[in-house]
Amino acid sequence: MFHSILIIDDEDDIREVAALSLETIAGWQVFTANSGAQGLARAIEHQPEAVLLDVMMPGMDGPSTFRELRKNPATAHIPVLLLTAKVQSADQRRFADLGVEAILFKPFDPLTLSDQIAGVLGWD
């Protein structure tokens, strides 16, 4: 099955590794954005099936970007998975309370990233 995903992360290397992994291993169509603002525009433009969203970004952080995605009728339906290096349980609870589909942790394994995302979203 051919799926599409938008990766929003301010770190070039994270974006590139995740995109390469999802394109090569899973065969998904991947769009990328290097900021929350660019991510909002790309989500509207491309209508991906899911968004992989970094938590810590300058300017508009991940939780703020998530809230903006939810406010817009054009993007409110798109499932969002947060990507974070924050592993404290208080942070995890705060992120889970936002209403995201899942929280994935950095560093991630490029070989299993697509399986993690597919498992959460029920993609075969």
C-alpha cells in the first residue's frame, strides 16, 4: 500500500534520515518541512495521510504546530505522531494529553521507523 507522510523537523539530518528510511524501506511518499510554519503550509498543500512532528523547534514548536493543524479544517483530520528526545514521564504525559496518535523517541531506528508508524496508524 502506498502511503504519504509529512515530516516536520528543524534538524536537516533527522529529516533526511527519516525521509530516506520511509521512502526506501516502506515505499511511502514523503514530504518534508523544516519549521512549524512551513509544515502547516505543506500539510494543506499535500494532504498527507500522517504527520511526523518534532517537539522541539525554534519559533513554532511541535505542540503549537499540532494545535494549528487541529484548528484548520483542511488539516484537522490528519493523524500526528510526535518525535521527541524528551523521555521524562511528565513530558510524555503532557504530549499524550495533546491528543496525538503516538509519541516516538529520538534517536529512532531507521530500519524500524516505518513499522512503528504503520503499527500506530493501522497501515498494513
